[in-house]
Amino acid sequence: MSEQVKLAMVGCGGIAGAHVTAYEKLIKAGYDKVNIVAVCDTNEKNAKAMAERLAESVGVRPNAYATVEEMLKAETLDGADICTPHAFHHTAAIPCLRKGVNVMVEKPVGITVRATKKMMKAAEKSGAMIAVAEQIRRCLGARAIEWAINEKNMMGTPRFFVMEVFSKTPYNWKEYRMAWRGVKLLGGGFQIFDGGVHFCDMMLHVFGPVEEVVCDMRCFDGPEVKAPVLGKARIDTEHSWLATLRFESGLVGHWNWSCQGYGHEVSNGVYYGDKGSFKDRQKWMHAFQFGADFKAKSGKETSYETIQQRYLKQLGKRKREQVFPYGFDDGITNECWDFVEAIAEGRAPEVDAAAGLRAKSLSIALYESATAGKPIKVADVESGKVRAYQRPIDEYWGI
Ligand SMILES: NC(=O)c1ccc[n+]([C@@H]2O[C@H](COP(=O)([O-])OP(=O)(O)OC[C@H]3O[C@@H](n4cnc5c(N)ncnc54)[C@H](O)[C@@H]3O)[C@@H](O)[C@H]2O)c1
């Protein structure tokens, strides 16, 4: 490896912009290990705009490419930050991994369990690493609440929770970024794979393995759209779901969502244990991103501000610099820094492919349960035994 980590941005749409903001913030703060030398997007306009932006912000214009294959032929890279639609995570990652290029892949890793395992196999073969761009658990709020639950045992033994968001959200399915999200063959699923994978990762990270899920799912009024690559297609991913998650520990949770909850809006996340409960501050499925307030069995309340203060105090200077590099306490800057550091130091990333696969398997278990009309063991999804929902996706893309 050269002195600096040579990176490529693959997929230069919405979230890639947020990743680039993170690299820019790090570089401006004096971090000198990263150099973005290439950008790649099948949409030439997006690739060029990203190259232009970087030329202005950090003074180095990356070379722009339309395909990963062209890029890999021309460049010597240490890493690729992959931010494509879900159907193109594995098609972008595998050629990189085969060439020994480390990748950070946006959640939810591969579009299916099989796609994810194919990526993992390619990494195993070449020795390259897969990091997962899972930012929520790295945010200050999430780190502090995970500490309060698992280190400080504030809520005692977790017993049950509810996380539900019902709203009327008029998505514009004609936009490129929505069309691929709404079509199963391209997105793999909709909101469970969007905000939902973050929730799955946090639940596993904080509360441990989920044994079984049962889920009911509906897609109301899916319109026809012009979908990327496929052409005419119908929006066929979930508009609503109602699910129960049964954890190995005995914890049970209800997780419900709809973008067609007309009239009354609901947004609620409360986690109960035998000593009290945490009420999530945020209004979405990014569990604990902005912290949570605690109320004990006795009625005594502890605000998130107090919990955050205690968490930071016990961290100590060295650990604090490690988990919030350069003082940045947002998850995306953290994950981008961690990816570059992992490459530079030859170490594992904080969130690796195995963690990504676990969150992926839990999220996809909801679709499998809705397809089968019965409870599904998450381990059977992770092993590949249950895949009726995923089979058409695997078959279509030859996975
Ligand atoms: N972590 C988060 O909070 C978060 C938020 C939003 C999106 N995401 C994830 O980021 C990824 C991208 O989402 P987005 O919102 O940026 O989508 P987007 O539609 O805004 O951007 C995707 C980009 O990828 C390009 N692209 C498509 N196929 C390609 C290919 N084969 N090779 C190279 N480029 C290709 C498109 O032209 C587009 O510019 C998804 O995995 C999504 O789940 C994560």
C-alpha cells in the first residue's frame, strides 16, 4: 500500500454525498491518510459532479469511470466505498475484492443472503476486507445508550419493546432513487432494507441474537414506474408491516411501520426491562441515534443529557479519541474513518461482513415470514435454508 489509502467512490448518488462530506471533514481536520483517486457511476453526470466537487473541496480531482471494471483496469486502489442500489452491491464489490481491493459496502450488504455470502467468499479468497457502512451504532447517542443498557444495566433484564412508525409519506416513486427502492428485484425490499436494517443491526448489537420472527406485510396501491435497468416495473415492495421479534434472551419486541398510516401519525420507541424503561428520542427507526430518556421502576427519571455526560466521562481521553476520531461523533464520519484506518493498519473494521450478514438475515427473515405466512427462525435464513422470498431475486440476477 502507498502511504495514503487510495480510495474510489462507487455509486455517486445521495448517500455517497454524505460519505464524501465525511472524508472532507476528516481531511479538513488534518487527517491525511485518505486520497480519493477515482469515482465511478453508471450515470456519467453523477460521476463527473462528484469529481468536480472533490476537486474543489480537497484540491484533487479523481478520475471518473462508468463501470467498476474500467476503473479497476486503470487504477491501483486500496479501497472502494460502494454506494450503489442494492442489486449492484455484489456486482460492484466482487470484482474489487477479487482484485484485492478492500470494500466498504452500504447496508444491507448484498441484496440477498446468497449475494452477501458470494461477496464474503470473494473476500476470503483474496484476503481483502469487507466493511459495512452501518453508522447508527457508531453515533454518540447509540454508543451512550448501548453502554447504559449493557454496561450500567440501567433497565435491568430487557423484557419487551415496541418500535412503531405510522405516517403518511407520499414517496415519489418516479424518482430514480425511489424507483429502485420500490421494486423488489432492484431493492430487495423497501423500508426494512432502508431504515429497517439500521434497526435490526442495533437490536442485535444491544440485545443479542433474535431466534424467530413473525411478520405480516402489505403493499397497497403499487404504481407502475420506469425502473433503472429493468424498464417498466411495478412498485411491489412493502408499504406496511407488523412484526414480532423473539430474542434468544427471552426479550420480545413489536416492530411496526407504514407509509400509508392515514390520519393519526404515530412514532414511538420504548424499551422495557425489570428496572425501568428507555424512551427513544428519535422519530424514526434509527434506534437510539439521538439518545433515549430513562424512567426507573421507582419513577425516578434520568435524562439522556445526564446519561451522555456519564458515558463520556467514563470513556477517558484515549478511548474517546478512538470512538469519536477528531471529535466527530456522527456515525458516517466514524465509519469512513474506520474504513480507512482498517485498511491502513491491516485490521478488521468495526462492523464487518459477518455483522452485516446477521442484520441482513434478521431483516430478510421478516420478508420470508410474510411470504411463508408463519414464524421463521432467523438462523434458517442466515444458513440459506429458507429463501422463498429471495429466490426470484437470486434467479433473476444469477446469484
Ligand atoms: N446509511 C444510510 O443511512 C443510508 C442512507 C441512504 C442510502 N443508503 C444506502 O446507500 C446505497 C445507495 O443509496 P442512495 O440513496 O445513495 O441511492 P441513489 O439512487 O441516490 O444513488 C445510487 C447511485 O448509484 C449509481 N449506480 C447505479 N448502478 C451502478 C453501478 N452498477 N455502478 C456504479 N454506480 C451505479 C446511480 O447512478 C446513482 O448515482 C443503498 O445501499 C442504500 O441503502 C444508506
